Amino acid sequence: MALSLRALAGWAIGATVAGVLAYVAYGQALGPQIVLEPVVQSTLVHTIVASGRVETAHRINLGAQITGTVRTVLVAEGQAVQRGQLLLEMDASEWQANLAQAAAAEQLAASNLRVLSELKQPLADQAVAQAQFNLRSAQRNAARAQDLHAQGFYGAAAAEEAQRALDMAQAQLTIAAHQRASLQSAGAETASAQASLRQAQAARQTAQARLRYSRISAPVDGIVMARHVEAGDGVQPGKVLLVLSPQGAMQLVLQIDEKNLKWLHTGQNAQASADAFAEQTFAARVAFINPAVDPQRGAIEVRLDVSAPVAQLRQDMTVSVDIEVARRPQALHIPLTAVHDVNQAAPWVLLWRDGRAQRQALRVGLQAQGRVEVLSGLQVGALLVPVAQSTVHEGDRIRQAQP
């Protein structure tokens, strides 16, 4: 009985071992189990990811237009300012004195012009009237003297004296008429007085402008990015004292590898986020692509306009940007890890068909997000052997494993 039990146990063990060996042999005959990659159909989007900085469209350099000494600086770096706000004031005592002097000269010139119209011109009119009266009187005297001389009652000397008086009266009328003409609106003396007034007015306006130049105000709303001056500094025209970054339109400035140049064009949409506020994204659009490539970095400068104001953005902030450069609606695509020779002239895949690996040539298109667009050679739902399965060759049996 004992021998029978031992024999039975040995038989059972042998049967189990034989079963295991048969199962292994069967599995080997069917091929290894592999997680296969399916061909899917959906929208495929190609984006270029880059980092850059925030920059306003331009910066404003503020400087003095006159030579002088700074009395006070009213703003600090990083301070927000409004249009018209006083930023810097210079010592203006000299310019105030110049303005007072110019204003006095203008008042004097205006007074001289009034003297001409209100005093000299009426006097000139009276002088002409008096000269005309004198001329008529001299004419009568000269005529009477000539008659009396002809009758023998006046000597030749008396007649000549009457004629000289007539000539003198005629000359005085001519002089008075010229003087009155010069005082008319188109006359020389009035024109000279008017020119003097205009010159005085110009001098006063120049003095006013120079006085205004002693106060530098913000031309637009913005933020003070740099301050290069302190109270007591002497300044000259052309020296930059303050740098203002205007508020409003912001741009994102990126340096993108030149190999991506073929994908870029103006008007493309992008999503961006500031590194300081990574959870908050905002829209942007490609506005400018530099025509020149930086030979040192092999990169090209790309500028994007921010579509709507973003309160968090600050000058020179670091940002991350995803630019959408291509979109394929309802595209067939497969993982890049399933394609052999993807960048060669004849890419191919190992297709699972009827339990075996079958080589299949295909034509590919867009590559994005680790996926490859299939233009021809595959259909939706087809299953592919990953390139990583290097032990699988064309014709080998394989089984699909659950992922």
C-alpha cells in the first residue's frame, strides 16, 4: 500500500511538470505577450515651447533740455506714475528771472506800439492839417506878391521871399505826410514797432519754455524703471535721468531655435504664463519674427503681443510660452515610439496582424507631443509593436498583453 501511494505521488508530480512544460511550450509557440500601441484618430496640435521675458513695446528715456542743477527728485525706481505727474524739478531761479525780464520787454514793446497809435498818429494827422493850412496861406501870399510886383508896388526881393515861403510850406507838408504815412498800419515805423513786439513775445515764450523745462513730468502712465540722478546733480541736455516703462501693450520676447523657423509665422496663437504665476495662463499672438538669426546662439527673436492686459505682468518677468504652429483636425496618429526610421525617407512600423508581426511602410506628416501623423499606410484601430521591443522581428508570433 505504501508503495502504491509513493507511486501515485510521483505520477502526480510528473504530470504537473509535464503540464507546465506543455503550457510554456504552447506560450512560446504563440509568441511573447507585448503591450501594443493603437492607431487613433483625433486632433493633433503641434506647439513650440520656449521661455522669454516680458517687455513693453518701448521705453521712454527722460532727460533735461536745459543745463542746470537738480533741486529734487520726486520718484523712485519701481514706482507707478500717472501722465502729467511731476517727476523731477530743477533750480529755476535763473529761468524765472529771464521770464520776468522778457515779460517786461514785451510790455515795453506793446506800450511803444500803443504810443504810436494813440499819440503819435493823432499828432501826425494834426501836423499834416497844419501844413496844409500853411501851404494854402503861403500860396495866397505868393499870388498876391506876384500881382503887386507886376503892378510895381512890390519889389523883386519881396516877391522872391513870398515864393520861398511857399516852397517851405510845400516841403513841410510833404514831410508831415511822410511822417503820418509811416505811422499807418502798413507804415515803416508801425511795422518796426510791431516787429519789436513780436520779438519780445518770442523771447517771453522762450523764457516760459525754458522755465517749463526745469520741471520734468511723466508723458504717459507707466513705471519708473531706472533713476540716474539725485538732488544736487548738475545735468546737461542729452543726459538720461529717468527711464519710464509705459503701461499698456506688453510683448513677450523669445529666443527660439532656428530649426523651428519653418513652422513660425505672424498671427499664430499662443498660451503663456509668468513663472511667478505659473497657474495663470493668458493668450498671446505672434507679432514679429526677426529676419536675422543670432549666429552665436543659433536662435531667432520672436515677439508676441499680449492679447488682453494682464495685471500680474511686470517688465522683464520670465515667461513660458506654447506657440501653436500647426493643427490637424481628425488626424490619424501613432506614438513616435512605434515608428522605425521616422526621420528617414522610408519610415515603417511592425503591425500586429493575425498573431504575427508584419512590416508596414507608411507616410508620415506632422510630429507633435510625442505623436506622429499618419498620412497613409495604416487605419484606425490597428495595433503596433513598440520600437523598444527589439527582439521582435518581422514574421515573429506575438500576443497582445493588457496595458
